[in-house]
Amino acid sequence: MSQPAIIAYADCFSGISGDMFLAALLDAGLPETVLQDQLALLQLALPSMTMTTVRDGALRATRLTVTPEADQPHRSWATIRQIIQASNLAPRIQEKAQAIFAVLAEAEARVHGCPADAVHFHEIGGLDALVDIVGAAIGLDYLGINRLVASPLPMPRGWVTCAHGTLPLPPPAVLEILHHTPVYGVELAEELVTPTGAAILKAAAITFGPMPAMIIRKVGYGAGGHNRADGLPNLLRLVIGEDTTGCEAQTVQVVETNLDDWSPEGFPYLTEQLFTLGALDVVLIPIQMKKGRPGFLLQVLTDEAHSLAIKRCLLTETTAIGLRFRTEQRLTLPRALISVVTPWGVMQAKRVETPGGPVVTPEYEECRRVANEHGLPLRQVYAEVACLGRAATQPEKENP
């Protein structure tokens, strides 16, 4: 069976900032020397970094202090993108860092009403922000984190002073970044979620919600730069472990509606539209509705990121005037497409990793094509592909 994916949970009970996230990665096992060596590939004169162990209340944590430039230039998103692309960092690290900066640029562009490439970052355009964001991409890659899940984020009140002047909390850029993200209000008049911290989660996290199923291997605490006025710990907790449920998102939305005035001949077209929009599964079930009328239960399985588009499609393409939806948990087995050499050429099949060992399932469309082309019974093609696929996935026997 393939190795389990590494999953991390960002427990943001006191919010998040870029330096807190990077400090948590360091506390969880990212070596400081690796971070320094990788950041040097940016080919810039980097600011000094100090990593210290601190206590916040009863908890030990790592604090990362990055000394900013004396006169930080206001670099544009286009300039930052060029710096990252011109570096010798691995492409996957470049892509992750650029994705985080892109989230920031798009949010700032919406706030200030200008094109994203024309956005000139202020605090987040300095080398200290480059360290936080590129460092986050380096740490996620080094620790082998395949999936990042984050908790809902606390939203304080009050005001914050920055290069743009005095702004209400949460900062406008943070609210732009956190569209479609679960948040909750707290009675605290100080900044808890910074734009950089919000962008890291928005770009890197696959979902927001409770801690996912995992076998915990490491826990890292990253300390913020100030003490909370209410005395609670100002820390970010990063829990890293082995995913026990496969590589797919396990928290899903079930969206459904009852239809008694809709022609089912449009179902194939509707299904195509829904799968294009990111549906995981679509089911149409005959039911008997009130007054004895026949109807259908239309049910769609989706993740949170695609649920809004799915709902709009259902309300547009069917006669539904309302929808029901709920969040559920699911368990899936790891699976992958494989190529099977057959008498009819190379065919695609699905290899599913079960607790009892791998199972090979032929792809219907591939088998249907071969059966039509060669005038064979479909079940014969199915059986042959399954047999050859199982043989190809068996480990080789050692020579006696």
C-alpha cells in the first residue's frame, strides 16, 4: 500500500501571522539551516533572523524575529514575482510562494481599486515579508505536508495603524482574502489575523474546519510578536501527522432538492455541468411526493470550495425553488489510474488500495470501446483487463 499522505492542521485559536506560521514550522522540525540555505537562493541581501524559545503562559513556543530593512522599498507584485521566478528555488516552492503573494495582490487590488500587477505592497513588500511567505513555502515542502487544513479564524474589533493610515479591524485586505472562509468574532481590540497570515492559509489550505483525522507525529508552536491584552496565549499551533483517510477532502457538502415538475431528459446535460463545476458525485432517485405525484430526489456531493457554484447551477438548470444542504464526513480509499497492457493495446484501469490489498477496476468507457471495436462481450473485456491489471500490480517473487 502507498505511504500515507502528510497532513497539517493550523490551529489558529489566537489568529495567525506570517512570522507565527513560519515559527510553527521551525518548531515542528524545519531546520533553521535549511531555511537559511533555501532563502539564500532568492539571491537577495536577506535581513537577519533570530529564532528563540519563549514561554507564553504555561506553553513553550518558538518566536522568529526578522529585522526589517531600514527603508523598505514598496515593491510591486510584478517585482516580487520576478524576484521569485529569477531565484534558484525549486519550481514547486516558487509556485506556492507566488500563489500566496497572488492572494495578497488580488485582495489589495480589490481594496484600493487598481490592477493586481500595479499593487505596491507596503509592510508586506519588504524582505521580512518575503522571508515569511517564501519561508512558509519552503517549510511546507521540507516537512512533506501534502494537505493543510485550518481552523476557523477569530475576528477582533478596533483599529490598526499601518502604511495606509488607521484602518478598522479586521483589516480590509484580510476580509477580502477570507471570502467564503469560516470566521467568528471576539471581544478583543487588537489585530489577530494579518494579511500575510490570511493569505498563507487561503493559498495553501484545502479547507477550513475541525481537525481532520490523522495520526499525530509532530506539534509546533509559533509565538506572536506581542502579548494579548486578555492574557491568553498569542500562539499558533501546527499539528502534523499521517492522513488516515486517503488524499481526498473528507468533509463534504450534500446538496439536494425534490423535483416534481422537471423533465429528467435534461439530467445528462445537468450532470456534465455539475461535474465541470467540481461535483464529486451526482445522483437522481425516483420518489413519490405529496398527493401521490412522482418526482425525483436530486443529490449532489461537493466540497466547500465548489458548493456555491453547484447551488447556482441547480437553481438555474432545474425547476428547483429551494435547496437543502448539510456537511458530512466520508471515508475514501486511495486510488490511482494505471495503464494495463492488453491484447487490444494499453488500457486504463483504476487501482484501489484496500485494507486487504490492491484491487484493480477496469474503466467502463475503455472496455466499452474495445468491446464495440472487436465485437466482444463487455464482461469478457472487463474480466481480461481486471486479471491483467491484478497480475501487473503483484510484487515480484524473489528468486530461491
